[in-house]
Amino acid sequence: MLARSSRRYLTRHPWLTALAVVGVAVGVAVGVAVDLANASALRAFALSGEALTGRATHRVVGGPGGIPGSLAAPLARVAQAAPVVEGAVRPARDPGRVLTVLGVDPFAEADFRPFLGRPGGDGRGGAGLDAPAFLTVPGAVALSEGTAAALGVAAGDTLGLRVDGRPVTARVVGLIAPEDERSASALDGLFVADVATAQEWFGLAGAGGGRLSRIDLILPDDAAGDAALARVRALLPAGAEVRPASDQAGTLATMTAAFRLNLTALSRLALVVGLFLIYNTVTFAVVQRRRVLATYRALGVTRGETFRLVLAESLAVGTVGTALGLALGVWLGTGLVRLVTQTVTDLYFVVHVRELALDPGSLARGALLGLGASALGAILPGWEAAATAPATALRRSTGEDRLAANAGRLAAGGGLLAALGGAVLALPWGLAAAFVGLLLVILGVALAVPLVTRAFARIAAPVAGAVLGPVGRMAARGIETGLSRTAVAVAALAVAVAATVGVSTMVTSFRTTVEEWLTSVLQSDVYVSPPATVFRRGGAVLDSALVARLSALPGVARTDAVRVRTLDAEQPPFDLVAVRLDATRAGLYRYLDGSAEAAVARRDEAVLVSEPFARRNGVWAGDSVTVLTDAGRRALPVSAVYADFGNDLGVVLLDEALLARFVADDPGPTGLALTAAPGTAPEALVARARAAADGVQTVDVRSNRALREASLEVFDRTFVVTQVLRLLAVGVAFVGVLSALMALMLERRRELAMLRAQGMLPGEMRAMVVAQTALMGLLAGLVALPLGLVLAAGLVYVVNVRSFGWTLAFVVSPGVLVGAVALAVGAAVVAGLYPAWAMARTPPAEALRDG
Amino acid sequence: MPHSPSPIPGAAGADAFALADVTRRYREGGGWRTVLDGASMAMPAGRIGALVGPSGAGKSTILNLLSGMDRPDAGTVTVAGTRLDALSERERTLFRRTHIGFVFQFYNLVPTLTVEENVRFLLDLARAPDARGRAAALLARVGLADRAGAFPDRLSGGEQQRVAIARALAHDPALVLADEPTGDLDAATGLRVLDLLEEVTRERGGTLLMVTHDRSLLDRVDVVFELSEGRVVESEGRGAKGEGTDARIAPATPPLAPRP
């Protein structure tokens, strides 16, 4: 009978129920979408990793120059071994797309990557790679049917590619038909070529077998395998190591852990705001039915039964909302996965995602969060309902507003909670703890909102009265009399707007810091480099003839070469960057430890490390780092730690002469910076550089300003996901405010009807409602400002440092603050328009009768 | 749990309820307000009693104590042979569910339940057999069988109160408490409701205690309790003289003959 009564109550208030469902649904959807997008990116990389690794149990890897090709034959005599050359290319007619090239020995591949088949086939997958064609046709490649279709090529076609900006031609000699969906995903964007072809394309060809990216091994998991492993080790030169193939599986997760956690935390924000919405809806249901609940208690319904009733109602709404949210989340995820994939490709490594992977774990987590939030949002109102004094049923009035009575205690509790959150933030407990700390601060401030709302209403009443007359005064007083609804709406909106302030301030701080960094380190006039496949990863080399031409250009006062080698063999990978480390260069950096003088003085034996590297590895000036070089593993002392925002994985910076001691063959610089001589305009130098490169190599030639703009463009692109999630949180808050206002209007139907009956005009009533919502919005905005700045400080000084290892300047933009208040007021006023219109047009007689 | 009719103290003279030296205080402002100060009262089963007194005298407090919604600060409260002051909150609630019927001044019907569902509310909670049949019979008795499927907001005040009476009696309570049952009705309607309440109570041999401001109703009742300054200072039955402070109330005239 209780359940029946509840069900009818919910259906009699369809709008309120629907708004609560929407709030839960959006909160769940955002979380699920981000989870699925992250999982899809991880899965895609894992699958492509599986394709690239195949059944290899171990891999032989080397330093910056790879490993000598001459190692392949001796290793093949002691174990199953397959040489591999791996790299990235872009199609000439679609330079925005990135493809992976896997250079293999078709005769050694069968056991390693069986989806490539056995040699001697007719060019179709399953029957194997066409080995003779591979070996005889220049630029021969095989690719999956899906990739071929995407590129618009068929077997026998040629395809123009760009490798480090240099044109090469590939000829499609075979199509691979994947056995299943998993294989198809794994083969997406993959070109299979002969080792020699790949070596030629990537500049690894040479006498004695050239160089390889790695040699894959299959070693049995027994004593024989152990013996083989020992023999392999004995054959390895300095600069080569053997590692388990499984090491790489964790690489992706490690590299993107901080990025994914930040996204996840932001996605949970929408659910936190949704929590207020649920609380508000359930509270309204309790307050509106206070007499009914008192009657239940007077008739003999126990406290436990009453609490369970409220909880069941909330869970019923939550179940519907969660189910909708899961469906919405999958839809949202298909859009979000493209953004996430783009960001991962921009920042870390190439990843292709064909479609959203419906990870059951993500869906289950989303369901639990939605139901959990529904239960959590019902606890306080359920407790209040259970505590309803049965004697209340005997009285005409429905008793005091508990929230108003407990506002002081709630604020005190909130203060403690916020202080606890601050303490958790301050302690060095890791990234997840930092987010917990921020959440505690948010909840703590939210608990103080009822007290603040009451005080604000009392201050605003005379002011609003002076401005708008009795309508204004009533608007302000109405905020206090409906405190259990208005305070919750204000809290929800304040939290969402505070998140906007916090994230915007963090992004502004980040951007400003990066801009200042770019200004200080980019001192040359023109920058030349091959187009990068992954924006922040180096490795593409300038043609030596081009380097000579550029260095000899008229009007060039100084040429600085940079050599970037990405050490994929390290776990996690980092960049080794070599420059001419003179006083001029060293003076460009900002140092967190050590100094420019120390760096220059010790350049022939020590290195610098970037701040992210230092924080991630716990390495500071005076410590040392070990690096796998072509000459073997070397421990290099650290002379200084410098700020670097180009790469969150970390950089080891050293003098080019020091690098030369560790690299077997120097393929040349990956970039050149030209300083114009006095009297030479940078634009003229750009034109000359482009002319010099024409016909030699496709390169990016950018002026100082253009390079800065390009860098910031990538920066802005990586925060698109963040902005989208922030807007969604504000959307949920808007729904929350609308729900609260409608609940308030419903409760006050009779009161407002009496005002109309006594002569208040519809326009005056609308003005009163809109004035009330505007005041609530103003309060929400004012509460959001300090909370948002605290969140920003947490994000800048704690989360960012723990996530990516960057120390940022804290920059507060007045525009962000003003915009936040305007957003809060605007959202509240818009949310109030419908309730204002609805109340003004209801005939007073009807409302008086129904009340 | 199957419902079993509440035991009604059978023998004439056995008390339906008894308050003995009950004190109840409430916090008010910075201090305490004593509402009941060593009050005592008792009523035999099968009687109809009225509780009168000025506003704030403690009438509602006595109802709260008798229904188990409240506990005294001192003294004992016994209903149907059970010491309510010795029970936990949950035990008192469950006792109230099975032994007490309540008629509120403002009807307090559940707006999202139909008339019939309101009447069988407690029967359903207790999973009593034939709840629908019993509810239907009671609705017929109060003259609202044809409104069984309506929701309360479609009924007049008098009709809602009749439904409330049916609800209060559905589970055969040992004691029915009515808090100004005609307070929100016009005189004529109130009279009809009172007639019904009295008739049905006497038909079932039940016990009824009404809080009322209307002294004209005192002609109908067997026992009158008057509250003043925290004590039952005068107890008189119809036509009987008072016995003094805190005396037991002696029924002065025989109960009215049951109406057909």
C-alpha cells in the first residue's frame, strides 16, 4: 500500500519526477561516456599492440639508434626470432591521417603474427603474405581490407606516402582479411612491409643489415626457454637488452593514467551535481508530504518503514534515470571517443579507434554510480521523513523547516569537511586522494549554503524592496521561507559554476604559463622540422642536404640544431633531446633545481631533466639517471631540473657532443632553428627556407609566432574534452535549478493564489518569481567564486603537479569571474521563466481549491 | 503477520486506559514548560469519553501519550493492559498500529490512495485476511460504499471524516482516539459525523476518547475529563458531581442504549 501511494505520488508530479530522472541520466551518461571513450582508446592501443607484438614472448630492444640488423641472424640460430622495423607514415593525399608501418621478414613471421598467414599464398589473408612480391616489388605493402577501403585503394594500386615529410611510394601487393572483429580492429591503420623497405623508408638501411627497431623472440616457458634466453643475452652487444614483451602492455596505461584520471574526475562532476538534484527532488517529496508522512507515523508505520519508503522512491527514479543514462552514455561516447582519441594521438602515440567498445565494466560502474547516487541523495531526506513526529499529524501547520533549524550545525559540519578536504589535498597521497580532497571541499561548502542563503535573503530583502518594492521584498523573503528547496538549488548551481571557475582558471593559468614558456624558449626566428606524426613526440629527421642548405642561407646569423630521440625502450618512454648547450641556450630555461651555469659547466658529462621527468622519477640535481644508449646503459649525473611544458612524459636534455658519445650513427637533426641576422626580416627567412626545402623534403617551416600559435592550437584542442564535460555539468545544474523552482512554486501554489486573489497582477507575480530566481542565481554565483578559486588552486598546485609534473603560475582572469556570476544569474533566470509563467496564468480559484 | 483482533478488555470496569501521575514537560525558549503535572485519569472499556479544556491545557499531549506517540517524563501510561511508557519507540508504533484507531481533526486521508485503500491501509500493512471485504463493509456502514474508488480530494469534508472513521475502526482497535473530529466541519455535518462515530463505537462495544471544545457534545458521552493547569482537576460524568482532585471518574449515568 505504501508503494502504491508512492507510485501515484510520483506519477502525479510528472515534471518533477522527469527532471530528477533527467538529472540522474545526464550524470550517469557523462561518466559512462568518458569511461567508454577511455576504455576504447586503451583497447584500441592494446589491440594494435597485440597485432604488433603477436605471439612474441620477448623482444630485443636498443637505445636511440635501435639495434644492429646483423644481430638477427645469430639470434635466429638460438631462438625463434623475427626482425621488426616500426614507424609512422601519412598518406600524401590525406596528411591528417597517421598509419603505422610494420616492417617484417615474411619468412619469419608465421609463428609471430599468424594473422599475416604463411608465405607463398596468393595475397589474401589466411593464405598468407605474397612473399615473392614482398621481396621483389619495390615499396610492397599488405594492409587489411578495412584499411584499404578507408584509403580507397585495392590490390595492385600504388599509394603516395610521406615519411618524415619525404615522399615514398607504396604498392599494395596483398590484402589481409581479418578472421574476426578483434583482428580487424588490431589491423586498422597498419601497413605490413618487408624489413628492407621499412628500413629504407625510415633511414635505417645500411651496411651489415642496417638497424632495426627490435627483434621479437618466442621462448618457451620452461628450462629450455631459460637456457635460450641466456644464450640470447650472451649474444647481445652493449646498447641492446632483452625484455618481456608484456612490458609494453602496461606502457599505454602508465603513459595515459593521469590524463584518463583527470577526465574521469571531471566526468564525475556531473554526477555530483546530479546528486543535488536527487536530494532536492526527494526532499521536496518529503516536505510536500509531511502531513501524509506524519499520518503514516500516527497510524503505526515505523521509522524504518518510512525511511525505506523514501529510499525506494529515490531508487525507482534512479533506476529509470540510470537506464536512460546508460543508453545516453553510449551515444555520447561515440562522439567523445573521437575527441579522446585525437587528444591521445596528439599527446602520446598514434591510436585508431574504429568504434566505441562497450566495455561491460564501464557500464556496470555507471549503473552502480547512478543507483548509488540515488540512494545517497535519499539518505538525508529519508532520515528526515523517518524522524517526522507523528504528532505533527494532529497540527494544522506542518512544522518547522528542519533545514532552517539545522543550518548552523550544517555549516559547522561543512566547515570541518572542507578543512578535512584541504588537509587531504595538502598531504602527499597521490592523484586520486587529491580528487577526494577536492570533493570534500565541494561538499563542505555545499553544507554551508543553507546558512549563507538565509543570511543573504535577509540582507537582500530590504535592498530588493527598495529597488522593486513589495514584489522585491517578497522575492527575497521567499528564498528564506522555502530554504530547504532554495538552498539546495543554490548549492547545485554554485557547485557547477564553481567547477567552471575552477577549470577555467586552471586552463587560463596553464595557457598563460605555456605562453610565457614558449616566449622564453623560442628565441629563434624560424623553425624547420619534418611534420610530426604525434605532435609532442620527436624522431623525424631532416634530410642532410636540406640541413646544409638551410645552414648556408643568406641572412642567417645563428643555426641551432636539435636532435630528439624518443626512447621507446624505456618504461615509460621519454625523450632524449640534444642541443648545443651553450650559455645562450641554457639561459632560455627556467630552473627549478640547479642553474644555467651548472648546466653549461658540466655539459660534457651531465644532463638536465625536465620537471615532469624529475617528479615522475624522483630525480633532482645531484642525482643521476640511467639511459639505454647504443653504447649500453649509462648512468648520467643530473646538473639541473628545468621547466618544460612540451612533454609530460619527460625529457632528458644534453649537449649534442655528449649524445654523440652514445649514439652509434647520427641520422642528423630532427629540427633546425634559424636566427635572422640584423637587417633580415623573419618573413624573408621563412620564404628562403621554404624555397630551400622545395623538392628535397616536405617540412614545416614556421616563424616564431606561427610555431607559438600552432603549439597553443594543440593545447586548446586537448582541452576541448574538458570544456565539453564542464558544460554538461552546468546543464545538469540547470535542470536542478529548474526542478527546485518548480517544486517551490508547487508548494506555494496556495499562497501565491491568495496573492492573486487579493489583486496581484500576473505581471507582478512573474516579476516576483523572476526576481527570486535572479537573486538565487546571484547568490550561487557569489558562492561559486571563492569555491571555484579554491578548486582552481587545488587543480593547479596539486592535481596538475601530481598528474603531469608541471608547476604552473596561478592566473585569475577577471573575465572568468564576471562570466561565472553572469552564467549563474542567467541560468537561474532562464530556469525561472517557466515556473513564473505557469504560476501567473493559473486561475486563483483553482489553486486555492487544490491547495 | 496475520492480523488478530485486538483484545478488548471484556469485563465491565476493566480500564481501557489509565494514566497515573504523569508529568510531561517541553522545552520552550530558554526554559521548560510543564504541560502535565502529575495527572491521572482512567476510563473503563466500552465507554465514550470526552477530554475538554482550554487551548494549551495538554489535551493533545494526553492523546499523544495514549497513542504511544510520546512518552511521559514521569508516571505510567497503560492502554489495553500494556504499559506504553516501558516500550521502545518501535514497539509503541507497532502497538499503535494494532490497538489504536485515530480520527484526526483534518481527516488526514492519504491523497494518493482511494477511499477504499485508505480504509484498509492498516489491514494491508498487517497483511490481514479479507482486508477488502472488511473495508467494503465499513464503507457501507458509513454510507460511502459508492465512493470506494474515489480519491479524497473529490469528497466533501464530512465525507472525508466518515472515511477516516471507517479507517480508524477497520482493525478493531482497543481504543479509538478522536482529536476534535468535528472541528473542521459545519454544525450540521459535525453532528452527523458525531452521531456516526457514537453509533459505530457502541455497536462494536469499543472505547472512544474524544478531544472537543464543544461542550454541547458532553451530553453524549459517558465520561468527561477536564484538564486545567496540567492536571485532570475535575472529572465528571453526565449528571454526576466531582469527587475532587485527581479522583477516578465515576460514570454518573448509564451508557446510551445502542442504536439500531
